[in-house]
Amino acid sequence: RLRGTDLASQAIADELLEAAVLLGRDRAVRFMQIALNLANDRARRWGEIVVNGVVDADTIEAVRAALRTRRDHYVVTLQNIQQGARFIERYQARPVNEKFIGWLNRVTLQRERRP
């Protein structure tokens, strides 16, 4: 069971919660795990984790490492990109879903760069 204090990065946790509400817990966790693997600089900053939809000890440690190495903003951006892509898939698969275009307001890409 995931507790709010398990994830060291509030920004990553916020994106996880938002995606879980809109797309389901399993998909949200998979998006986070994929983002962590993409942001790890080819496993130079932290090891690859299994993308299985389960927030396990390796996933929690990867979030800590992302925060420690100041790559958490990349993880958040990658989570948002995946969420936006999923919305587009839904719109294309079922045009009636275009009425939910406002969901795209949930996809915000960071415009500021961290020092």
C-alpha cells in the first residue's frame, strides 16, 4: 500500500495522483516507471526499474534518486507527455470523447528550467 510520504518528490507524487484519478492507478504507475527509466541517463544515475504498475521498493528508490540528482522535473514532464498521448489516443479511438478536450488542461509541460 502506497502512503503519501513514500514518494520523496511532491511533484512526481502529484502527477501520479492526477493520472491515477483520470486514467487508473495501474496506468499511472506504469507512466511514472517509464518516465523514471527514461530520465535515468541510460541507467547512469539510477538503475532501470521494472515497469509493472506496482510501486515497489525499487520504484520508490528511483523517485528518491531522481530528486537527489535533480532530474525529477524530467520525470514530471515525461509523465505529462504520456498522459497527453493517452488522451489523444482516446479522442482518436472514439470521436465522442473529444467533448473531454478540457482534460488537456491537466497536461502542463514545465516551461522553466531548473538551475
